[in-house]
Amino acid sequence: MTITSAARARRAAKALIAVSVVGAVSLMGAAPAQASDWGGDGDSAGCASPITVATTAITGSRGKLAGKTIGELQLRWSWSCHGNWSRVVLYGGMYSTPVTVEQIVESEGRRAGSTDHNLRTGSGGTSAWTRYLRLANSQSRACAQAWLSSDFDTLNYHTNGARVCA
């Protein structure tokens, strides 16, 4: 079968369109990070002189990250807000795929939480946090819990988590 020059031109045009679409989609990149917060008394970014009162490692569970510390969960406190909140610090340079971070802080029968989608760690890492809970008693026990979900550069989407109390 002989392919005419008109048929070759049509095939070339289709191939060019396909390459253009793939190129445009790859330039769009991943969706930007999005967050949703609930509960609590305010944005912890406005709490002066915060301290970390408890911390625990978040450990990878599969592939090249199995058994490696990929971040940490922190329970934070500030006297200026008289409150606790949760912060997750993700270490950079370990994987390239986006992460969803869900976390909750609870104390005195109340809770605050956040969900951050499409976080990228890059080479320098990143962090995410909840709103703060104002406490009636600064000695009240507080707990924070976090879940990190991603494929972490493996073949399967999975979740790693941690919990800390003080």
C-alpha cells in the first residue's frame, strides 16, 4: 500500500497536535497547594514566641523511604495565645511527589484540624499547621496526630502517621 503525500501530511498534523497537547499539559504542572482548617480559636501564625513542647518522628513505610524519618509532628505552645496547635515539618529532597497532610490537635474536650493538599517539599522541605486551641488551664494534656498521604515516589499511594501528647 502506498501512502500518499496528503495522508502523510494528515498523520504529521495529528502527531504535532498530540505532542502539543502533551506539552501543554506538562507545563500546567501539579495543582497548587490548598488548605482547609476547622475548629480552634485562631490562626497560630499570630501566636508570638511559640515553643515546641513535644515532637515525634514521622517515618516512611515503603520503598526507598522505608524506616527513614521523612518529617516530624510537633505539638506547639504559645503563652501569647495561651494555646496549643499541631505542626508537621516535612523534610526536603527525599521524594518529588505532592503530599496531603491531615492533622488534629485536641485538648480539654475540643479539637482543631487542617488538611493541606498538594504540598511539595522541594529541596528545603515545608511545613503545615492547625489553628490553635486556647486552653483554660495551661497544664491540660494536649495531643496532636497527623497523617501524610502520597505515593512518596513508590508504585502505591499510602499513608504514614504519628501521634504525640504532652
